[in-house]
Amino acid sequence: MPLLFAVTMFVSASLLFMVQPMVAKAVLPLLGGSPAVWNGCMVFFQALLLLGYLYADRLTRQKDHKKQWAVHCAVLALPVAVFVLAALFSAKHTPIAVVEALAPSGDSSPVLSVLAIMTVAIGIPFFVCSTTATLLQKWFTYTGHPSARDPYFLYAASNFGSLISLLGYPLFIEPNLTQGGQTWVWAVGFVGLAALIVACGKAAVNPLGVAPGGATGVKAAPAPIEAPPSWGRMAKWTALAFVPSSLMLGVTFHMTTDIASIPLLWVGPLALYLVTFIIAFGRVPPWFRLLIGNLAPVMILLLVFSITSGVIGNRVGISLLLHLVTFFTAALMCHYELARDRPSPQYLTTYFLIMSLGGVLGGIFNSLVAPLVFVQDYEYKLVLLVACLMVPRLNSSEDGTPNQKPMDAKTAPDVGASAAAASPLAAAGRWFVRLLDQNRQVALALDIVVPVLIGLVFWQMLKFGQFEWYNRAVRSIASTLSLDSASMVHNIFVYAVPVMVCFFFVDRPLRFTLCVAAILGISTFRDEASDEAKVVYTERSFFGILKVEQRGQYTRLVHGTTLHGTQINETFRPHWADEFQRLTALNPWDNVAVFGTQLRFNPREEPLTYYHRSGPVGAMFQELRTRKGGADANAPVAMVGLGTGSASCYVGAGQKLTFYEIDPAVRRIVETPWKVMNESDLKERGSAPIADPDVRAKVEKLGARILTQEEYDRARAEHEKGLKAWEAYKKSLRAFGTAPLDDEVRKRLERLGPMYTLRTKQDYETALRERGAAPTADPDVRKDAERMGARIFTPEEYEAELKNRLPGKEPMKDRGVIVYTQEEYEEAARTRPAGTAPVTQHEVAPAPAPVAPLMGPFTYVDDARKRGADIDFRMGDARLKLKEDTDRKYALLLVDAFSSDSIPVHLLTNEAVALYLERLTDDGILALHISNKFVQLEPVVAAIAEHHNLVARVWNDNAEGRPGKTASSWVALARKREHLGDRIASELGDMMGEYSQSEQLIRIARVKYPELGPLLDKALTKQQETVLDYLDKRTGDAQAQRFAGLIRRNGPFTTLMDALQAETGYGFRPVVKLNGVDAWTDDYADVMRVMIIPELQALRRFFGLPTPVADR
């Protein structure tokens, strides 16, 4: 009998966790593929699970067991009816129907759309399936079986089924079944589950030892007498269930947003979440509580050390592992405490109901509350602190719970002894803390005082790097221990020591939590305040966290680790001398054109990152402008994915560009310049005259002074005059040094920066002897180093020294400003030539010139509209909107949606491309941005192009030398070769389908003409002459003549890619199709097959699954 119940619960849990990724995958396309969609789905599943547990709790309060069985049999029939209706009336005639009409449109709430779509698709079947776990455990207590006194072991079987299904879905189900086939398998599986549940119900109403016709109310296994759970105890259950649920979503969001944008990364935390249930509700030895109660806080502290110190850096694998292990131990600690405090079976359904409530609250907090309250993913760190609060007090005397005996001296080692074995220092520290805590009033006071002290000490320790005595001590310790880097000692002392001190208070959860909060809070504040990229605006929406950063001369839009676009944040003009360098004496009319272009040039209207004019996007727009005699120069174009609106740089007056964007927050940030980006400059310097009343109102609101035109011109003239004098003064300071300084002048010079560091002559010479000179040092420093015999490093030696030396101790690049003593000054004034004596008259920096308001964050779209372009927005899922736009035709459609964290598979299927082709003109070009760190999309696009009989060319543009440019890969597709043009679909590019792009032209000639090989081998010093002589003699061979011309223009040893770019200006080549990679469809897409993560491909190979990407 236990086997029947265990199998039924296993099947039920397997179906529950098969349907979750299955339906979530079907819903993702309608909501942009955002990771937040998974969080929304989890809230839905947790809410239905809560309703299922509530139903089971209410049903089992019915005294007549036979009536319980009858009611539930009727409920089991509801999903079957839903399956029949969906199969008959849904668009795809499958038993689980996803209604596209419920997808969000415009500014409608994505959260409500997720809930509505999920309710219609799977609401009733999932609800009924979710009732099984608690209901069957309760029914098992009616059977009279000896194991019925403690039915919680069945919960472990349930979670084991969940884990098997969750891991089996991406490895076995998804690669082998279409989406429609998966829904039919699930529906048939549910019917089988219903039959098993009916059998279990029959066993429950006919307990062992009771005749089938006997009374059904007889309890063969009476539950022990126990008082109902108190409100406090139920609150504890809720908190212990809340923490793992919230942590699971928090760690998933944090990892995909701030560490690595890896698709399907959510599978790991969810699988670990289920494993913790299996362990916690299984049979574990009594000492397990001691182990996990110490291990969980240790892992939390290790993670806090990693977050605060940044010691892991960019090592993605280690960082992911640390976050996952910490989540696992913290969740296992909470679930074990939850299982340990479980009530007797008579309150089983109440217990699971409260547990489910905690899980739902965790999901709601992360998915609904956090995006509204926090602009960053602070919820993850907050719940880590709540997990600290859940650490059990292992040193307190406990009587155990009704279902678990307390550990005695024989079964559980002493905590202090265990700690001593691990660390005598930790044991001594915890013993001393317990001694102080014997007085209750003192203990409560210390709960507040100790965290405050730790926070203050940590705050001061962060400043230690500013002191020379500390840096000297750190270097000495590193040298004594033979460490490669002094930064390791610095990290241990400043970060590891305070974190380790927190462990002394682990027996006082509140004090422990507040100590960790002090360190984590101070570190978070410091990191945000000192970030290299100044964050000027942050907005969090359903689709993620968007940040507008100012990094140097650029303003960037960032979503987690994904860069959405960049715009230069300065309006500048070239120097007048540079403008004349571009003029020519050959044709005066060319000079007029060049000079006019320079006058009109605005760097803020230049597309950057993936849309740079020298990259694939620029090439496709250039082809559009020049083909058909310029007839398509103003043809309508469209783009899926707004980014910063960079594509609008390419559209001119009268041309229409339509953006398809799903996130309203992106449009709010990008569409209209709404924020004054140089607020501090305006307040400090004053504003130039402003004609625009809206901009004027914004500047006035800041409290900045707006000058008249006359005041502005006068201020600019005074500034230019003062600036010339100031630059001459600074140059003299660095070249000749200065006479003794008073305190006021000294403070003023110290603010000029590191190039003007004040040093005495003796300090400068001592530092130069000790530190040496950098290879990039200015000529004066190199001369001084040669004169004094100081070391001048080579570039390689200099790079090595930078790794081993602390800031401020690296080889010197400049000498700063030498401050002479009075005697040294008088001697220099006598002996130096006129005009080279140390400076005595000190200038004051000129007052900063007034500035014009710089509006932003981004002006691409606004500038295009000012040029007369028609910029339109279609908000919602791109495919749904394109399907609606039956009256639109585009000459160029760019799809940029595959470079972020989640791959919106529905935008790269046969059906999607067929829709794109319907929206293109007959000779239109489709451009797909396929840059991705973890998924190789080129073979997928190649298979789709073959299916639709399209010409496809890809350019993997890795050239990042130009300012603001980012490497990118784009595929251009068209119905015919001539639609792409001779430069995108070039004959030379076609050769890359046969040869490697790094192959030299002379090697290709050898392959094409085998008889050329022996001739070249005989003329090793005349390779070019030999190959050209051979090719020129083949007068009737047009290919040979073209190849000869190619070698003459580029040289025989030029690579094929270099020659291609020299000849066409581009780098397009044919896409490469891989055997085993089929075109994705709406019904089937095996993303994991083309993921380029070695560990994943190794796992697929282990299970015998295709690995075409790894085998390539």
C-alpha cells in the first residue's frame, strides 16, 4: 500500500514540474522572453499550490472519508473536460491552449497578462494536480498501515519526482517532443494519475482490518494527541518557507542580471530547492542539524566576503557556484527546521497549507513587491539577512518536537567541541560571547551595540589603503609569506577579518544578522558611491533593471550585464586646424562639401556599439541607400528592439522608422530627452541662453542661473583669456617647480590631480630610486632616472609590477611639482637660464565657463524627428504586432533581440521568419543580430534560410578599434542574391564557404591550381611574381584573371578576410549550416543543442544527446 501512494505522489509531482517549464516556455514568447516572466510564472504556480493545499485542508475536515473520495473524483473530472474543450476549440488543437489575445499590449500590465494566460492555459489541471501531495498523505493516515502514523516520508517521494521531471525536461522531453506532443503526453499522464488517485482513495475508505462494507469513519491508525499549532508556531513555519522561496527567485534574478546572462539558468536554483525538500523530509541522522546549522552561516559569510571584497572578479563559474551553494545550504537549513517542527498527522494539511503560504509570500515579495519598492535587486541581500535570522540556536536546550526526539550526548557532539575542532579561535570567541550573554539585559544591549561597533570599525578599515604605514605593512606580510600579490593580504585583513568576527555571534541570530547587515550595507553603499560608471537613472520594470550610466564621454543604457546602446554625451567641434587638414586644392567644390559636412557634424547623432556605421548595420543601410539608383534611400524600415534608438541615426527627412518594443520603460527613457544630464555644471557655472521653454523650465527648477546673451559672451571671453594663462602656469609648474608654498596655495595645487603631486626634491629623487620609471614616463623623468641610475622598466616588466604593487607605489610616470626649499629656490634662480626659474607667482584657475543644458539621457530618436524623420512605436510582443500590421511593408527589417539574457525563441523560428518576409518588400532585406556569449545561433539561421530558400550572409565584426564601437554579428537575408548587392553578397565572400577566413590568398591559389604548387616551391623568393605569371597566362580563365587582380591589389600573403574587407569594405560571408541543427519552429526548438557551454555539452554527450556545436 505505501508503494501505491508513493508512486501516485511521484507521478503527480512529475506532472507538476513537467508542466511548469513546458507552459512557461509557451508563455515566454508573448512576454519578450524576460527572466522576470519565469518569476511571474512561479508566483502563479505557488498561488495555485496554495489553493490546492487549502482545498485539501477543507476537504479532509469532512468526517466521512467516502464523501471525501466522491467529491475529489468529481474534481478530477474537471481537467479532463478542459482538455477536451481546448483540443476542440484552441488554435493548435492541443489539450493545453495558450491564448495569444491575452498577451500585454501597449502599457498594459505584464504581470496581469502572465496570470491571465497561465490561468486559461493550465489553471484548472494544475490546481487539481497540486492537491495530490497533501491529500494523499492525509488519506494514507486512514489506511491503518503501520507507517501511517508518520506519513511525511511520502513528501520526499513527491519531491524526488519533481526533481526527476525538472531535470528530465530539458535533457529528454524538450529535445525529443514538440510542444504540442508535450501537451498530449501531459494530458494522458494526468488521466493515468487520476486513475491512481481513485485507487488510493479506495484504499483510504477501506482501511486495513475493516471490511469493505464497514464504516468508513474508523481510524485504524489514531493520531497522537497534540494541541493545535499556535499562531507563533505557524508564523515560524511561514518564515521558514518564505526564505528559501524568496532566495530561489532572488539568486536566479541576481545571477542572470549581474553575473552572467545564461539561458535556462533558473533550472539550477529550482532543482536545488527541490533537493533540499528531499533531504529535509527524508531520514537524516540527529547530528545533521548541527552540521547544517553551522555550514549555512559559514556559506552566507563566505558569500558576503565575496560580494564586499570583489575577490572573485570576473570568474563567472566560481561566482555562480558560490551563490548556488550558499542558496542550497541556507534553503536546506530552513527546510530542515521546517521538517523538524512538523506536527502530528492530524494537522498535516494545515502544516502544508502554511508552508505553501510562506512559499507564495516569497514569490510575491520577489516578483511583485520588489520591482515596485527597489530599483536594484536589494531583495536578494535582504533575504540573505532574513536567512541569518533563521539560523537555529544550537546551544540552547530544546525538548524536541512531537515527531523527533532531541539529540542527546551520545548522538550529538557538543557544539563547542565541534567548533574547536574546526577552529580554536572560533570556539574561544563563541565561548567568550556566551559568557557575556548570561545576563539577559547585557545580551539585549550587546545585540545592538556589537553590530554598531562592527559597522564603525569596518567603515574605518575600508580607509586603511590611504595610509602609507598600512601599505608598507601589507607589502611586508605579502613578501614574508611569498604571496604574488599584496592585495590578497589587504582583502583578508579588511574584509575577511570583520566577516569572520560575525561568526562569533552565530548563537545569537539577531546579533549575527545585524552584524552581517552592517558589513553588507556599508559595502553596498560604498560600491554604489564609488562606481566607475556614474548611474544617473535607474528604473525597474517587469522586464528587468534598466540603468543609465555615464562612463567617461559616453552615456550607456544597461540591463544587467547586457549593453543596450551608447551615445556620446558631449557636443564638441574639431579644432580649426584639423578642419583645414581635410581640404584639398584639387577641386574647390569638394572643399565646400567637406566644410559643410564638418559644420553639420554632430557626434551625438552618430550610431555606436552594435549599430556603428563601419559595421554590419551601416553596411545594410548603405546598400539600401545606393541600390536602384537611390530609389530606396527613403524607404520605410523597421526594427525589433528599441535599445537606445541608435538605428534612428540612419533615417532621413521623410523616411519612416518603426520600432517594435515590449518594455514601456525603455521607450520612456529613450524617446524624448527629459532629463538634464549636466545638473552640477549648470548649478556651478550658470547656463547659456535657452530658447526652448520646456528646457528653460527644467533648468530654472534646478536653481541654476540662466545668462543673457551679452552676459554669456562676456563670460566666455573672460574664460578663454584666463584659460590660456592658467595652462601656461600649469606647464611652468611641472617643468620648473615652485618656490616654497603657503598653506592656501598648497591646498589649491593639491586639488589639481596626480600629475601635480607636490614633492620635495629629496622625496622625488628617493621615490624615483625606489620605484623606478615607467616605460611611458615623460622625458624629464627618464632623464632624471638615467642621471641617478634609477631603473627604467620595459613595458613587460611594467605590467608585471602593476600586479604586485599597491596603488601609489607603481613605477613613476611623471615627477609632479617639485617644491623647493628657500635655499634651493635661491640657488635655482641664480643658476638657471631666464624664464626657467621656479614659479613664484601663482595663478588661480579661471572661473568655469557657462554651459548649455545637455538633455538626455538619449537624443537619437528626438534628433531624427528634428531632421524630419517619422519615428513610430509599436508596443507589445513584436510577432503579435507584426501580425496585426498587415498594411505595412519594409525595405529593411532589423531584429535585435538575441544578444540578451533570455533568447526569445519565438522570434527566430520558421514561422517568425515567414512573418518577417510577409512584412518585407519583394526585394527587402532582413537583418538578424545573433551576437550571444552562450548560444551559437548561426547554424539555426542557416537552417531557417535553407527552409525558406533565402540568401544569407553573416558578418562577425570583431573590430572594436573605433571609438564607441562594439563587436557584433549580424546576418543579412534576402529572397535573391542581387537584393543584397555585390558588396554584401560578393563573390569573394562566397569563397569563405570553401576556405577559412584566415587562409592566405597564395594558399588558396595552390588549392585551386594544383600545378602551381611545384612552381612556387622552386621560387621561394619570388612567390608573387610566380603566381601572377602563372595566372596571367591563363587568358581564357576569367576566374584566374580576377584572382590575379586580387593578388596584385592586396598581396599574396593577405588573408581572405582582409582581402574581402579591402575589396568590399565589409566582412560578409555565407552562413555555415551544421549537421544536426535543424530550423527552429514554434512547436520545436532545442536551444540547448546550440548552447556553447562546455559543461552542458558534456552532460548532453553523457546522456547520448546530439552535440553538433561541440563536435564541430
